[in-house]
Amino acid sequence: MKLVTFKNKNGETSIGWLVGEAVVDMQKASSELPGDMLTFIDHHEKYFELIKSLGDVEPHYLLAEITLLAPLPNPRSFRDYIGFEMHMLNASRSFGHTISEVWYEMPIYYFTNHQAVYGPNDKIKRPEKERKLDIELELGMVIGKKGSDIKKEDAESYIFGYTVFNDWTAREIQKKEMMLPLGPCKGKDFANAIGPCIVTADEFEQYRVPFSEEFFEEPLRVPEIKGDRFDLKMTSRINGETVCEGNYKTVHYTFSQMIERASENGVNLMPGDVFGSGTLGWGSLIENNFKIHRPLEPGDVVELEIEGIGLLRNEVV
């Protein structure tokens, strides 16, 4: 099921699910269904059973009649990982340093701003005085139930669904603050775009493939990375020009490993927490020092697309 948050022509906000090029409004389908995504995720087992009992429901709106919003506009938290070694190699080279050995020991993440969430077609303001605005093509994952000290073997049962994630980055700001060993802060706190929908985890099973070392360009150094992957095409375009084409199956650290790491030491993961996969190799402009495309400027239109989910479009202002 592809779940959306939207605004109708009367300015009313609700949630629903996609049926082709149309949307079923949950609140119109049943008075027992909620009108916001976080509430739905909190009690999704009950609500999925209710939806199943409704049978086929006629859509209430065409997509052209509504405005899609960020599918989860108010995540409880937002962790972003660095899951792709190729991105690490490329970005480190551009910044003039090497990958820390720690990256090869564990999946690393930082907390980004869960109050700066944007959705499809939202305009992204370039930070003041920033002249190296960049994108990051990532797969986003939404936690579906509370848990702590979760083992990677059990982690997939905690996944609610997936979305497209653009980790907008101010590289000039980031480069300076990364000189201190605190990780990214102001270079990444101004915009996190997700959408156009959340695809429930069961729909992703059709993309599952066994692990293969043939997925990776470099000899593998990460311990215990073997495990299934999703075979998903990932593409980014700027002003209609393709700047990156890749596949999620090249990820080194999977969401199961990320969940295990984040929930260690009794840390509770909560329904509605969002995880970023980290940037696909070549999925940001810094990886080739902006040679494939100049830094983003007002008026530029960015499109990120992931197979099975859809297209996330934003304009820089």
C-alpha cells in the first residue's frame, strides 16, 4: 500500500492510499480511520485490519485534484546513516581526507532536524550566503513499532515502510564544521525532503535479492554485511538532466543493522522514527567536486526517483 498525506481543494488535510492515479481519503472511507499519518502508524495493525474489512473502496480524489504533502510531516525523530561506501570514498576524496576506520566497524548516524520536513513540490530555501548547495539521494525508512536492544535478525518486523529522502546539504557550512569531531550540524538542519508516499514494507518484498559481492565496485571491508538487499533503481535529475543512476543493492549497511545499532543500550525506537540510508554512491554533487553539475541555485528543480516508490520533486528558491 502507498500511503500519502494530502490537502484537498478546500484546504483540508487528510491521509489516504493511492489507487492508480487517484486517492482514497481514509476519513471518508471510515470514521474510525485517523486523519494524520503518525496516529495511523502508531496503531497501524488495527487500522490495516479495518481497511481490509472495507473491501474495495472507490477513490475520492484524482491526484490532479489534491496537493501531496510530506507523507509523515512530524516524525518523532530523524536519524541519517552513511550506508554506502562508494559515497564515503568519493566525498572523502573531495574533502581531502580518508574514511575513518570506525566506519568499517559499525553503521554511523547523526540526528538531523525532524522539525524541518518538506514534501513533494515544496520549495527549498538555499541557506543565506551558502554557495555550494547539494542534494543527497537516499532511501528513507519509517519505524513501525516501539523496541529497544533489537537484534538485526529481528529488525525487519519493526519496519513500517519506505520513502524517498533528499538530505539537502550546505557543503560550505558542512566543510567548516566537520573540522571538529562532532559530525554535521548547521550544514544539514535546514531541509529534509521526503515523499511522495510511504510504501508499506510488504510491497518491497518483490524487490528482495540475495547478497552478492558483484554488487560492489571495491573489495569488501565491512564485516558482516552479508544479507538480502532490495534491487531498486535510484535516479536523480536536475532541471531534467540525469546526474546519478544507481541501485540500492550496493548499500553496505542495511536498515536491519542500522536498527540494531540505534536501539543498543536500551534506547527505545518509536513508531514514526525515520532513518536515512545514507547517500547512494555518486548520489551527491560533492562526490565529483560539482563537475557533473554546478552547485544548486535558486530556480533549479531537483527530482529524486526510487523504483517502487515514485518521484520526489523540489525547487530551490
